[in-house]
Amino acid sequence: MREALTAAASRRVTRPAPLRQAVYDALTELIVSGSLKPGQHLVEAELAEHLGVSRQPVREALQRLQTNGWVDLRPAQGAFVHSPTELEAAQLLSVRAVLETYSAQLAAENAKPQDIERLWELQQEGVDAHAEGDVERLVAANTALHAFVTSVADNAVLSELISLVGQKVRWYYTPIARPRGKEAWNEHSQLIKAIAKGDADRASDIMRKHTEHTTDFYRKQIAAGATKD
């Protein structure tokens, strides 16, 4: 764990953010980014040292992380990064598929020329990141493109609901970003073309299939990992 935290030293907690929230956010980001991996033992003293805080806010953050499904607290053993089950992934990604399918439909109905231009810019960023094998940049580009589709949809309730699942979607997506990449970005291209034409039915269908493909890919990865174990 020490090596992972050292590599992520730039994520040290800064003030004046409320300390409890800042520590929680920092630890969540370390998990989402993969700096802290599923099943990894979390040592309070090491976390406190690398975040530049005392152990108390770390202890409080770990309790909250357990409540929100990021961490498992085991009696007499300590804290461990949660390892998502296939069922958890399927449920979350299925909800995401429903929300983003509707988002794509609304985006096709609302998109303006400058929105299409921005979508193509985000698409190119993802294609370039994939070509360079930059996973962090690739995940960021994927997140940004999906977020922009949601913003174009211009539905505040939909945006709020998507944001609730957004972090865990990014967590699940990070390990498959490279192997899923080429196919995923080809699907993004088809999606942008449908949105540009104002074809709401086509856009929603492409997004539905796109999110289903990601879900299937992730579930196969979990199954493969279980077989190796």
C-alpha cells in the first residue's frame, strides 16, 4: 500500500475543505483511480501519513466508506478495499444503462452545432488516449464524453441521478478501459453521429447497446478473475 500511496502523494489533503469530507474524498479517489486496489489492506497510520492528517479523520472516513460500499471493515483484521461482486456490478451498470439511454435520447433532441463540435473534441481525446495507452487519460475522456451528453440532455433530475452512480461506474470502468477501448470509442462515434442528426431513437439505441456491451465486458472480466483464483 505504501508504494501506491507514495505514487499518489500529489493527492494529499489540502485545507480549507472540511477535513472529514476532504479525507473521504481523497480516499474515494484513490480507490476509484486504482491506486488502492480491491482487496487491499488499508492501514490507518499509513493513510494518515500520506494524506498529511491525523488518524482520527481517517478512521471516520473508513467508517463512512464502509457505509457507502467502498471499504469492508473486518473484525480483528481491519479495513480492506471492497471487491465488487458480479451482482453489484450488474445492478449498478444496468441502472446506468437506463439513465444514459434516456440521456442520449434527450441529447439528440436538444443538441446544438457547438455541442456536436465539443462531442467530437472529446471523442478525439479518447481516441488519442487509447492510442497512447494512457489509462488515466482514457477514463477521464470517457467520463467527460458521457457527462457532456448528459449536460446536453438538459434534464436536472436525470443529471443528478447519473451523478449518483458516476463514481462507481468510473471505478468499474478503469480496469477495462484499455481492452474495451477501441470498440467503445467506435460506439461513441456512432452515438455522436446520431445525436448530430437529431435521431433520438437511433441515439438511445446506440447508447443502450454501448452500456450493455460495457456491462457484459465487465462481467466477463470478473468471471475470468474468479477462474484464475
